[in-house]
Amino acid sequence: MARKAKIIKVGLDFDGVVAYNPFRVIRAPITTFKRKVLKIKRLKFFLPKYGWQIFLWRILHESSVFPADGVELLKKMVAKREIEVYLITARYDCLNQNLDKWLNKYNLKKLFKSVIVNINNEQPHEFKRRIITEKKCNFFVEDNLDIVEFLDRNCTVPVCWIYNLVDKAFFKRPGFSCLREALLWIKEQKV
């Protein structure tokens, strides 16, 4: 009797990985300024608390306008049962409604084994580390380099970094230009 192939569990970030987000290009200059000029080494993400902050946060996250390059391959891999996919987004609770609308608009919600949202407003890197461990993911795909570096140090799973052209100019780290490239690499790995 033939052995059933093991399904690879893949965790995916949302903004910048599943959804293309053009505002990602500003992250590298901000990170470089924070690290080199302000000498801030501690990883801590801003949590919007007031109405105007939440409003601005929603505008920034509404810029995740359409599915990223690779979503069609993702659909095929899920349909063939090559991978089991978890959407692990550290979006704070105030952005959850927008996420549901976006996933429904592109008919992607059923693609994921589960959609896990940061409803308790944990620090994004800590939230993702916890969920990756709980779901026993074999791989995680992320576009935020600060989170990638944290997960590299604090998780045992390979983390695939999705970069943009500005990121690539600032940081010399292996990565992938889009979700499609990361998925093709994951497909080649032996788990």
C-alpha cells in the first residue's frame, strides 16, 4: 500500500504576503532610521488606541488592495492537498472586519484551514511565534523583516521573507520577491 504524502503546514501573513500592499516600500527606510539613527534595538510595535489612530491604521491597511502574485498557485497547491494553509495575521482587533471583507471579496476565506487574527492585540512578533508553534507549521511566510529576524531566533521553522525592491536595497538577506516564489521553494523542500 502506498504511503500517504505528508501535508505541509504553511503559515502565511496577510498584508504584503497574501494581499499586495504598496505601502510596504516605506518600511525599510523607517526600520533603518530606527536602528541606525535612533539606535532602537528593541522590537515593539505601535498599538493604536484612540479613534483617530485607529482611523489612520485602517487607512494604511486598506492599501492591501488585491491578491498578491502567487495566490493562484496557492489555490492549486491547496486543491491538490500539497499544503494546508493557516492565515496568521497580527492585525489588531480593530482591523478584523476589514480582513473578513477582503477575504470574502476575493473568495479566499475557504482556502485557509483557519484564519487566526490577533484579537487580543498582542505584540505581532510574539503572537505569530505562539500561533506558528500551536499550529505546528512547517514553514511561515512573512514580509516584515523585523518579525522574520525575531522568528528566525525564536522558532524552529524556516521563515520565508517576502521583500520588495526597497527592502532589497537596504537589507542583504536571502528572500523571495513574491508569494509565488516562496511557495515554489516550499514545494521543493522535504518535510
